[in-house]
Amino acid sequence: MKKIDKNKVYAFIGRAVVYTSLYVGAVAFTVFAFLQNTIY
């Protein structure tokens, strides 16, 4: 059984968190803009 490189694991998790945050932010912004246009 190979020892897992912690640096690689943390890098992978960090990247996943960043991409997820960007995706969620983009979706939230799109929904918010859509609602603003619909209300006014």
C-alpha cells in the first residue's frame, strides 16, 4: 500500500474548493441578475 502524499491531497482539495466556490458564485450571480431583471 502506497503512502498518500499529503501535499497532493491538500492541493486537490484546495483546487476542488476553489472551483466549487467559483461555480456556486456564478450560478448565484446569474439567478440574482435574472430575478432583478424580472422584478423591475
